[in-house]
Amino acid sequence: MTSTTAPHTLFIDNRNVPGATGETIAVIDPSTAETFAHIARGTAADIDRAVAAARRASDGAWGRMPAVERGRLLHRWGALVDAHRDELARLESRDTGKPISQARADAGALARYFEFYGGAADKLHGQTIPYQPGYTVLTVREAHGVTGHIIPWNYPMQIFGRSVGAALAAGNACVVKPAEDACLSLLRVAQLAAEAGFPEGALNIVTGLGPEAGQALAEHPGIDHISFTGSTLTGQRVAEAAARHRCPATLELGGKSPQIVFDDADLDAALPVLVNAIVQNCGQTCSAGSRVLIQSGVHDRVLGLLAERFAALRAGPAADDLDLGPLVSRKQLQRVWDYLSVAQTTGLEFAGEGSVVESAPSAGFYQAPVLLDAVSPASRLFQEEVFGPVLVTTRFDDEAEALTLANGTPYGLVAGVWTNDGARQMRLARAIRAGQVFINNYGAGGGVELPFGGVKQSGYGREKGFEALYGFTTLKTIAIRHG
């Protein structure tokens, strides 16, 4: 099936405009593998247009707008997003394959980001610094100017909200390059920004391929700061390209996040969270709890209970709103199959497995959730990010071994600890190398207010919360000698 509608265009200067070449990219429904729309295949020339528009906004009306007015615009934008929540959810669900209820929650989170940063815009203060007699020294935070944002396909609305929302609140003008696998919700959100009253050029979106539009954005000399969320390898390339023109970057990259279950854990509280942390969005989440480390005293019980829950999980079309939808693309499905072949060739047996419903179209990109036990710390399945619904479990004996296992990968994004021992909670929270550590919970329901980012190969810089505003500003010191 082919699209019967006009291709989606770029969004520059508050207008829908065609790409410079007129070429398009097919948009595939992961539930059916059918083409249902087309997006513009943006090029370096389109990035040039978008950066120029953003620079005009930064140097003009948008750059001169008082912070309180920027905040009001963000609030209006958030209200429009909330009013169009169902429309946005349908776009993102079909585009990415995520169940419609998950897409609706993402649209709600997007509205919440705009509300949060709308309230924070006029509260980004500087300081005065005690100095020598006869001087008054102060600091002010100023927008970088034009910021670039490369958004992945797994959570387009949420990651757009935490990145672009913070950048706009700080006074930057933005150029956004979404992943070619998931653009439709963001193009609609950009139209709502214009409706909310954002001036021309404050927000610009160029769709296209990573090696073309994405690379052009990363290496563009007119970008003053770039934010990237995606794979570790691509993040390295983005940082290298930006470094050539001394452009700072915020990188939120991959993860292989552990959840540690001790003998004294409240299993009734832990089990649903352990399962949801890997099956949400079909496991295509950088912060997915993809490793469960289980203390020996409760290992067999926890494994059995996990297996029971996995057996009840069902994957199917996004519109059916089951536990899981399809993976986003055939490429991603093949990636998960490649990792599962590693399990088979190394003799790992499935300790639990869900199912794909019989009504799911045979051409769709479906993978039943899989539970693997006794996974060695040396295994690729323990060390590498699968980015699919594959949960691995490993046994440990004591706290020291648990810590070694938790820190024993190249990543450091998120970790969860399940124990009722207060001293152990604090010891592990301090000793685990990760950007976020959750005790007796995981993810805190999204946590718009909670700074998010990683260490090691999980990246650097922080998004979400008030901390993100610091990354999207530069600090200036002003020293006044008055005698």
C-alpha cells in the first residue's frame, strides 16, 4: 500500500516548506510493514535554511523576548499539546509501533515538559560573588544562540520536550532533526508551536537521513550547541563533528541498566516494575532495566515469578494496545534476532517467553519478550545494548559481587536497587556508576523534574529538570570596579 496523501514537508520559519531536492522517504507502519506516508528528504541545503532562520530569530524578536513571555508561550504550547493529545498519540503510535496508551502517555509527558520549562524560564538566575573591595562581580546566564537537536525514534515527543523545551525556555532558537523512522508527531507539534505564538525561526524542523541532514546539522558552523540522543557510536560521530567548530554537545547515549534484587526485597512491589522496565516500548528504551541481578537466596523464586509474568505478555499491533507493539523497523527486528542467536549458540535457554497474538500481520516487526537466565558477565547479552524485549538475569551472592556486576559494563545510565536495608541502599546508591539510581522503584514515573544523563559510554551532560537549563546556557562573569 502506498500513501495517497501529499508528502509531509519541512517546518522552517513557521511555515511548511518542501525540501530543496523534492525527494522523499517512505514512512513504514511497523505493525503492518506498509508505507502509509512520506516525509521530505532534507539535505545540507535545508539545514542551511533552517539555521539561517534560527539565527534571524535569535538576533531578532525571539532573542529580545523577556523570559516571562517565553514562559507564557511554552505554557500555551503545552495546553495545545494537551488538547491534541489523542491526535498526537495516534501519529506517534502508528509511526513507531508503540501501543496507543503508551503514545498517549508520551503526549501527556510532552505537555508536562512545556509546563515545567514554561514555569522555569524566568527563574534562571545568576549570582553575585564576594570579591575585593571596590568591585561588584556578578554572573549572568545567557542563551547559546542557535541550538541543534537530533532526536531518536523511540520516544520522539518525550525527548523533543526535554531537549527543545529547555532550550527554548533558556532563549535559544532551535533546529531539530528527528529520526527518519519517527517524524510525524513532531511535525504536528511544530505547527502547534506556531499556533501558540512562537515567532518565526524560533523552532525549525528538518526531516531526512542521519548521514545527510543529521551530519549536516552536527557539523554546521552556525550551531552553537548540539544535543544528541541515540547510539554510542553515532554520538561519538556527532561530538567529533561538532568539535571541529568548537561546538559543545550534550550526549545521552545507550545503557545496559541493572536492577539488583536482594534477599530482603519486597517482591510484590519489585516484580511488576522489573517486567515493565524491559517491555515498555518493546524494550527500545535507553534506560531499560535490561539486566536483573538476583541474590542467591531468592534467585529461583524470582526467576519463576518472572517467567510466569513473561508467559502472560502479548505483543501485537499498536492499535490493539497490548503489552508490546512491534519493533520500529525490520532493521531493529533483525538486530534483536542476531542477539537471540547468540543466546542459542552459547547454550542459553529461554527461562520465559511471551507470545505474539495470532491476529498480528505476518509482515509486521514483532518479537515476543524473552527471559534468559544464568547469563555470564562476559556474554554480549550482558555487556551490550540489545534495544529489544530481552531480559537477562544473573545470580550473585553478596553486596560486593552485586556492585561489581552492576558496574561491569561500559555503560552507566540508570540502576535500580531493591532492598529494605537502609544502609545498603545508601552504600549502593553512592557506589554504582550511573547518572540515576532508584531505590525500591525504577524510573519514578518519567520524572520530568529529575536530571537525566549518563557516565562512561552512556554520554555526558544532563537533560530534564532545572539542570538542563544550565546546559542550554553559557555563564558570563561581569566584574565592575567602582572604587
